[in-house]
Amino acid sequence: MRVRVEGDSMRPALLPGDWLLVRRGGTVHPGDLVVARLPDDPERLIVKRAQYRGADGWWLESDNQRASGRRDSWDFGPVSEIVGRVVFRYWPLLRRAR
């Protein structure tokens, strides 16, 4: 599946407007970038870094904890359903230094 990044919560790894290829299912390891459903709004997808798997699910964190509007496991706790693992960023092909 394809996912477009919005917001600054995953800077510097991902920037708004980046497009990602995501593999549904598959094995997730700590440190992987994953796509999950926002627990209180399951229609919305979020891109986060998987930190560790506990008894209640994966602890997901933003790379940029200071981002405006950031939401991760510090706000909603562990996530039991991971939609998929990010395979790679395919757009833009090249990034300009910012």
C-alpha cells in the first residue's frame, strides 16, 4: 500500500509530502517505521517508530517529540493492530538540504 506523510512528527526521517511503500502484515522489529490505526479514530492512519512490543501491543513513538499536534503511545498507550511496515520512501526521489 502507499501512504503520504503529513505533519512533522517523524522529522528528520520523514518529511511532509513524502510517499511511502508499506507492506501490510509482516514482521515488525523495534526501530521499524510502521503504519497503524489511530486508536481513538480508526479511520486515520499514523506513521510511527515501533519501540518495543509489550503484552498489550506495540509502543509507538514519534521521532520529533516537539512536533505540533504529535500523537503517539505517550498519548494513547500501546497499539495492538499494526497495519504494516514501511519498506521505503519512494517520493521525492531526491531531497534538498533544508
